[in-house]
Amino acid sequence: MKQIGIMGGTFDPIHIGHLLAAETALDACQLDEVWFIPTNVPPLKEGVQGADAEMRLRLVRLAIAGEPRFKAHPIELERGGVSYSFDTISELMEREPGCTFAYIIGSDRIHDLPKWHRIDELAERIRFIGVERPGEPVQLNRLPEHLRHRVTLVEMPPMGISSTDIRRRRMAGRSIRYLVPEPVYSEITKEGLYEPRRND
Ligand code: ATP
Ligand code: MG
């Protein structure tokens, strides 16, 4: 069986925190591949979205080009609507019987696991690989026992980076260089993404 890590997110935009989390999980849990799955409409997120789905996917592809074990999978964009991980994992398990899946999540998402759609069924099907984000110390005891046991924590160098921070920096005219891989940086600046709109 191939072991696949699923890295789901809005990736608005993808940054080096996502890439390091994926690499850390791959290395620590002996995964064969990590599949990056951009969310179409996130269920638990409110507020403004920066780039459209096609662009978010393009940035993911640019970020992972050259690493054959990292793949972009537009399954949630193709399905459309609100993206529930339960639906995605169910579909992947059906389509890819030769693979087992683990979901890679940062500590913010570890703590909101109880709110996920059909979480109990999801947690019966897959395990979670958790990484800590600075400012959000992992507290597994906040989770009900049946979920806590499904999370394996892996150590990664703390990366105090978020897409929200990157979008804010762009709005304020500040640099995001080195927070995202070079080809992503070039595309964002070339396309003028996340800049304040001029005609408002
Ligand atoms: P936003 O600020 O827009 O929510 P984000 O940086 O949190 O963006 P997401 O696309 O929401 O990125 O996150 C995708 C996944 O990556 C989530 O599981 C999240 O916890 C994880 N993640 C994001 N940034 C980091 C980071 N710096 N370190 C570890 N995990 C991260
Ligand atoms: Mg987030």
C-alpha cells in the first residue's frame, strides 16, 4: 500500500509553512507522497478570499514543481461547493484502493477537529498527522478521547507564517519575499495579487 499524506488548505497563497509541514510529515511518517488539495469553499472559514481557485491551484503547482513526491490534486475544486474533508477522503479511498491516507493538519485545525463535518466517521477512516504552529500550542487534551488517539504529532521547526499575514503584508505594500517559494513570489508580484484595489 502507498502511504499518502493529504495537505488540505485554501492556500491563499501557499507558503513555506505548508511546504515544511508536508516535508516534515513525509519524512517523519515515511509517507510515499503528499497530495496538496486546495479547498473550493472552506466550511469553517469566514471572511475575504484573496485569489480565485484557479490561481490558488496554479500557485500550489508552482510551489511543488520539481518535487515528484508532492502532487497537486484539484478534487475539491472539481467537485465544487463547500469542501468537506469527509467527502474528499471517501472519494479518494474509492478511487485509489492501493493507497492509505493520513491528513496533515496544523494545530489550529487540530483544535477545531470536533467541528468538522462527519468527524467521527472520518476519524474511523484515517489518521491525522499534526504539526504545531507558533502561537497555537497543541493541547490534545482539548479533544475527545476517540479523536485524540487518531492524531500523531510530529516536530517541525516553528514557522510563524500564515497566508493571512502574507495577504496583509501585500495590502500594506510590505515584502513577502522568502515567505513563499521564489516562483510563487514571482507570480504574485507579476499578477499583482493581494494588492489593495486601485479603483475602490
Ligand atoms: P489563512 O491564514 O488564510 O488561514 P493558513 O496559513 O492558515 O492561511 P491554510 O491554507 O488555512 O493556511 O492551512 C492549510 C493547512 O496548513 C492547515 O492544516 C494549517 O494548520 C497548516 N498550516 C498553515 N500554516 C502553517 C504553519 N506556518 N506551520 C504549520 N502548519 C501550517
Ligand atoms: Mg488557516
